[in-house]
Amino acid sequence: MTETGREAVPLYEQLKEVLREGITKGNLSPGERLPSERALAIEHGVSRITVKKALSDLIIEGLLEHLPGRKGSFVRDPGAAHELVGLIAVAIDDVRESFGSQILRGIEDYLWGRRIHTLICNADRDIAKVEEYFRSLLKLEVAGVIFAPVIDVDYRVANRRLVSLLEGARIPYTLVDRHIPGLLANYVGANHEESSRTITEHLIGRGHRRILLLRGLECTSMSERVEGYRGAMGAAGIALDERLIVEVNDNLIESDEHEASRLEEHLRAAGEFTCFYALNYRLFRAGLRAVEAVAGRGDTSIELAVHDEIPFQELGLGSLPHCVEPTYEMGRESARVLIEHIGDPNGAIVQKILRSRFVPVEEPPRGS
């Protein structure tokens, strides 16, 4: 096989056509095992990666299949050749917010391009809801699951419980945005630590030394963002006042008056700070109200920053230092990784980190 010219058909597509023709013309019989990936690569003069991609796509199309307890790829019955791999279930954070909706869009775009349907659970950061959802999936013919580990108390234990349900039913899964400490699993996320460090370095470069950091419940993405903040402060030789790291329950911060009052108490106890940096959008909304209550609405000396992209105009704010996370790309990649895993369940675990884009603010610091 050869590939010449900018518009040439990719090698894996060429190989797919060769194999597809062999199946449809009866040269490969139903139930027949194909040669090994290595043998196919040698026969057709391509790499094993090319062979793996071609076989994975033909499995998705229903022309090939893996059989329990047997190695290799087998020709499916022609009568089932156009069946889908099955439903893919998705459980992610609130799809009303940009973060969840963009991940979902990426997942659906990838899957629908292969005519694979999705079942969606709006997780609502509710571990009990997602657990019930997963239990219901065990009764359905679900081919795989994509989910963002649920942010709740006992993050690691609660999410390991969710994973055990899937693993017990032998349902393939891929994690998106967050991972689970100590668990080796397919995962697609963003460079949370690096992006938070970049924001903090930017704030330090604008003259800030007392940057109040508002963090939420423990999860891997939150912990990595905190580490980015700490790393930047340490690299700049700034002795960190631990009172400046304020933790609240971001599941409750917008609905529980006690949690909101506790946040204001923490801000007062932190002492003077010149910059307020929140690690996600819901923390920013609640923190902004608390800062206004503590410092006064007319105080413009406190600069604002947020890790996530937010609707600045909706909040009546100019652009702030923030990061644009690759949410859509995370969705597409997580779907791709899962489908390839379904096609090759014995393949290597994939853990992919995508880069966020930092958006700085060039205006002089407030009060200068």
C-alpha cells in the first residue's frame, strides 16, 4: 500500500477497504479468524498501528468481533454486519454549564460520526444518583461508559465503588477530566497543574504577593490546580500564608447559607489579600459575593482571577486571567479511547493529557 499526495486516502482506510472487500465477497468466512496484527502488517506493508486502527473501525462497523476467551479478530455473521457496537453511557457534570456541555458535545460528535448512540446522565455532583444510574446500566446492553469521577465527599472511595460496579459487569470505561488515585484506567484530562501555575505566575508578575486561593472539595483536578498555585508561589520565593488557601464545599456553596457564611469568615481570617483566585466557576460566583461582603462593593483594589472560562459579560465583568480548557477535545478523545478499547480489550491503557490555553490580562493592576 502506498500514500502519495495531500489528498491521499489514509493507509488504515485503504486496509479497511481491502479487508471489507474480502469479507463482503466471501473470501473471509463468518467465524474465520484473521491473521495476527503482525502478519497483516507484513502482508500489506504497513505498521501495526495502522492495522490496529483498521481492525478497530471494522469492529465498530460490525464486520469483525472479538470472542470471549479467544485471541484475535473474527469475521462476524453477515446478517449482523451493520449492527452498532451498542449503547455508550455518559455521566458528566452539569450539562447546563459550558464545561459539561462541551465535553458531551465532543463525545456525541465522535460517536455519532460512527452511528453509535449515547445514554446521558447529568451527574449533578450526586454520587448516589450516578451509582443508581450505573446499576441500571447493568440491566442494559451497554457497550461502554465514559464518566467524570463525581466530586463529592470521600472522592476516592465513592468513585472506586462506581468503578467496581462497571468492572464487576465487565463494562469497559474511560475517565474524563479527573482520574481516581491509585487506579490504572483509561483517562483523558487537561494539564490542571500547569495551567494553574501559569495563572499564578501571571498574577505574581502583576505584583501580587498575597493571592487568596479559593478551592473546592478534594478531587484530582482540584488538587492539581492547588499544586500549581503552590509551585508558582514557591518558585517566586514567596512564603505562603496557609490562611490564604480557603477550602469550601463547592457542592453546597451556592445553596447553603451556613457554607456561604463560613466562606466569609475564612476571608476575614485570611487577613489582607490583593488578589482573589477561584479554581472553578461556581467557586468564583460564590467567592465574588463573599469578597464584596467582606471588602465592600466599592473596593476595586482586589484583582480577580478564575481558572475556568466564565461568561464575563453575563457577570458584568471585563475579561479576567483564566484558562480555556480543551473540553470539547477531551470529550472526543475520551470517546475515541473507549471505542478503541472496546475494539481491542487487551490493548494498553491510555492516559492522555491535553493542554489548556491561558488568557492573560494586560491592563495595569487595579488601584495602580
